[in-house]
Amino acid sequence: MSEEKFVGYFRLLEACDKPGCPVCRSLVDESHGYLDALLYEQVTDPETRRALRASWGFCHRHTWMLLEVEQSLFGASIIYEDLVGLVLRATEPLDDGRSAPGPARWLAALRRRPRPAAVVERYRGRAACPACVHGADTERRYVDTLVRFLDEGDLQAAYARPDGLCLPHLVAAVEQHPAGTGTRTLVQRTREKWARIGRDIASFVGKHDYRNREPFTPAEVASYRRAFELLVGARHVVGSARDGR
């Protein structure tokens, strides 16, 4: 068994036991594992620190995900102490010194002139979040693994359980394997699952008729959340397919 299959295959099997898109679920677990390893093992690694300075830290999602990583606060504090200093230095040209007392204000005015455009340009041009870069690469590997091994016994049975891939990850599968038999099979099976979501949400809407006396089923009650994920993927997942890049 290849290393690629070992890493992706069994995580996909586990993700299929959870509701929603199995690639999204695998990426959430992968993101937590990446951040945990970085904060535990790489806080003082020079390359890691350079990458984080170049990106001005993690993106919004991955920054707040740090709070979900056990025993992460000390490592995160070391990193963000450095980043706060970087931000203060980088934004110094925005401060024209008017808030400083007397002589310091005049000295600041003589020493430099504000260049807000340069600060904005530097901020807009910062490197991509390292966790997002890792997530996009991992996303491609999970999609590839699912397409290649979909008809193997364990994965075939496992994929019968969840609601299937979200739309962004199905599109990613078609992009990565446009002419493959595995892709055609994946599309067919996934669309069958989406049709079931469509029936459940239609029934949920229909049962709101005041004349209805039938109770809602659990599948109907969850149908709108399932539809949300079908269209855009799971919450807190960052990847090239989900973000439309």
C-alpha cells in the first residue's frame, strides 16, 4: 500500500462515518493536526517563523482555529508576540506623530512623512497563510485518493453512508481527473445523494403547510444544513476548491 493511500485512504474512511462531505471533514482534521504539530514542534524553527512573518500570521479562520488546538496557547503566544512587533514596525509610517507629546510630535514630523499607500500595498501583497497552502495541497491529495480508490471495497461501502462530496470538491475531482472512470462513478453516486437532499428539503418545505399533520423526519429537519454544505462545503474549511481559486 502506498504512503499516499495510507495517509488519505483511511482518513477518508473515518470521515465517511461523519455527516457531510468526507473531504471537508478530512481537511478539518488535517488542519487541526497541522496547527498542533506546528505549535508543538516548530515554534522556534527559523523557516516556519520566516513563513509566518511573510504572511503576517495565519488567515482569519486558521487564527481562530488555534483556540481549538489543545495546549496551543503558549506556542501561539510566542508566535504572535513576534507578529505584533512586526505589525507595529510595518504600520509605523501610518503614524504621523500627532498623538505624541510636544517635542516628540515635531521630531516625528521632521523624521518622516506618512506613506499609507506603501503600508497598504505591503499588507495586500503579503504571502498566503501557510496553513491554507498546506490545506490546498492536502485537499488535492484527498480528492485524488477518493477518485482513485472509490471502487475498493472498504471505501465503496463507506462512501455509501454520508451525503457525498460538496459541490466545490466534486468540481475539484472533475478538474483533477476529467476523463477518468472513477470520476464518472463519483459524479453519479454523488448526484444520487444530492437528489436525496433535494427530496428531503422539498419535503421539509412542504410540511410547513398549515394543513400538514405529518411530523418532520430527522433527515428533513437537517436538510437545509445539508443543502448549505452541498453548495459551499463544511464550515471552517479552507481550500482552493472551496474558496473558488
